[in-house]
Amino acid sequence: MMPRQTLAAILAISLAIATTNAFAPSHTRAQLPRRTSFSPRMSEIEEAPSATVEDSSAEEEELDPAQKLALEKQRRADELRSQEVFMKRSTGIHKCSNCDWEYDPAKGDSFLIGGMIKPGTAYEELPSNWRCPTCRASKDSFIEVVEEIPGFEVNQGYGFGTNSMTTGQKNTLIWGSLAFFFALFLGGYALS
């Protein structure tokens, strides 16, 4: 027979195994350290109130190295995004906020019935009592139409003039050059 101490140890081990699941983790969810998931959206970041430095440092102590790296990358991306200022260029066209009629200085409004403004008159030179020819809104209700040039404003002066081009101008340049080279390529076959 077995000694009593060995029998008691075997009984204690079998009782411990019977009360726990052998394939379950050895710790429960309540014992796990709290980890925050890192998948913020830009809208959540902008809407969330700014946390204090103590709160963020306490949260960072609980994060594993991969989450800390992702958090640091997100902070760097937010910093670069805040530095990105798009250059805006005026088109000279002003749009009525009521009816969407556009005043083009190159056309004026003399082509319309009752229009007195000759072509070549800038919007700033219009009389203060001038009104929209279609809805009769005042001059104050017009909004200037601007083109936004993508990229950092400090980089707009570099390159061969392509950095200061709008998106539409860049698309025209790219697709136009592809069409030109395709026509040139087909022209090579026409020669033979």
C-alpha cells in the first residue's frame, strides 16, 4: 500500500485537475492586465477630449511594445497631418450662395438681359449695390471659388512647376502624355 502522504498528494492533485479545465488558460479574464485596443478613427481622435499627460503615461505603461510603437506612429502621423497646409489659389470666379450663379470676370454680366458689367471687370470693382442677375441676392452673398493644390505649401515652389498644379491639371498632363505616347507608338507601326 501507499503511504498516507502520497495518497493525500495524489488526491489533492486529482481534485485540482477535476475542478479546472485542462485546456483553459491558467488565469481568468479578470486577472489579465487591461489592454486598450489600438484602432482609432480620425473622427474619434478629433472628437475625443484631450487627455492629460499623466493619463496617457499611465496607459502607455500597460501597453505592450507593439502597441506602443503603433501609438507612436499614430502620433507622428497626426503631427505631420497638422503641418500639412494646402495652398489655395483664387480662380477669380465668385459663386452666388443662393442660386449658384457664377460671376466670371472674363465674361461680366453684359451677356444677360439687363446686365451692365462689361467683360474684364474684376469682382472687387463691381459697385456695392450690384446684385445677382438671376436671384437678385446682394454682392455680400457671393463666395469666392478657390482651387486647392494638394501637398505641403512649402514644397509648392519646387519641381518643374508640377508641384503648383491642381489635381485636374496633373491628371490632364499624365493622361495626355500617355495618349500622346500611345499615338506615337501606333504611328511607328504605320511607318512600316
